[in-house]
Amino acid sequence: MRIAICDDYQEDIEYLRQLILECEICPKEVELSVFYTGEELLKNFSKFNLIFLDIKLNGINGIQTAELIRLKDQEVPIVFFTNFDLQTSKVVKTHPIHYLIKRDSMEQNKAMIHDVLKKVCNQEEVPRLFVAYGGKTFILPLSDILYISILDKGTAIWLTDERRLEIFGELKRNQDLMAQTIKSGVKLETYYEKLKNNGFIYAKKSYIINAQLIISRYKDSVLLKGGYELTIARSKKKQFDDQFTEFWLKNTIGRQ
């Protein structure tokens, strides 16, 4: 396992190193890479299994560093290790799996490190959706799908900007974004049955949303990664919120 630690305070680095190496489920083969600034981490970025990131750094701060990391790697687990107990809204867009508070007791931080390493070690292969339509075949990681909507007798699969650009390229002038969706002959209710255990939730009768990519929940809508805002039907609100809460309780390591 390759773990990166980015912190500008040597005592905190050594403390975190101790917590990691003394954890009973720490892999025998673990490589720890230490960086003292966000710029240094980004310059030497490679494939890590886990990143611990301080928020207050010289130069660009930890949140800015995490945002730039997400441009390089959408999947790597990030844990903020900081003295600042920040509001979730300030860090949620970087999709950290947790943040540790330095001033918490060693027992608390040991327990959190145990949970973090257990989650990373037990990560399964990224779930994917197989789509075949119009003579084309796509194998899509679920983390690339924003939402799926009804289209004619089938569906349209709406992708994150990164995957959309990779598949279709830049939008041409006056081109509708619908032209850069993946069409499918599979009905929405069929996709829902396949994907409901992976965080896809009905927001309206006409579409299901990927809870993993929700950045903010507003009164009548949600904001998805990339700035896409979708409304929640009044009749679906309670069910949506119940399923959204259940999903994040199962898939996020949080403070007790």
C-alpha cells in the first residue's frame, strides 16, 4: 500500500506515521511518502492508495491541493488531518473519506485510522455499468455517471464533464448537451433495480441521481459535481432524503 502524508509540521508527521504503522490492520508492505507542501505533493504525484492531507499549509492550502488532486485522480481516498474542525460544505466537493482532528485524543485518532485503513484495504473493484446501444459498447465506472433519465422508450446516461469530454470531445457551437449523453434501450426502472444498492436514487419519476456525486442538498434540488442542479419532486422528497442519508451513513467514515 502506498500512502502519502502532506504536512508542514514534522511532529505531526511522525505522530501520524506512528498511528499508521501501529495499526493492527496496517499492511506489512506499506510505503509512506512525506511531502511538506501541496506543491511538492502535486509535482511528485503518482498512484497512491491513500492520502493524508493537512489543511493549513505554506503555499496552496490543503483544500486547494485536494481540488487539484481530484483533477489527476478521482478515486484516491483523501483524509484531512488538521487542527481545524471545518464545516462539511467547505471540503465535501473534494470527496474526502474523513478528516482527523489533531487535537483529538490518541485513542480517538487510533480508532479513526483503523476505520480508514479497513475501508481502504477492503475496497472492492470499482462498480461499472455495461451499456450497448446503436452498435456501440461502453463500460462506465458508476463514478462517471451523474444521473440517468428517461428518453423515448429507453434512457439517456448523463456523464461527468471529465468522462463526457473524453468520449465526445468539446461541445460544438449550438450543440445541445443531450447530444453528448449515452443512449440506452434499457428502461429507467430496470437501471434503478440494478443500481439502487450503489446509491442511485429517484429524484423524479423521470430520473435517478448518483448520490455519490451530490455536492449540496438544497430545499427543492441538489447540486451535482460539475455544477449541474436537478430538482427533487415534492412527492419524492422524503424517500429521496431517507435513501440519501442511508447511503452516506454506509459509505462515509464520520466522527461519532
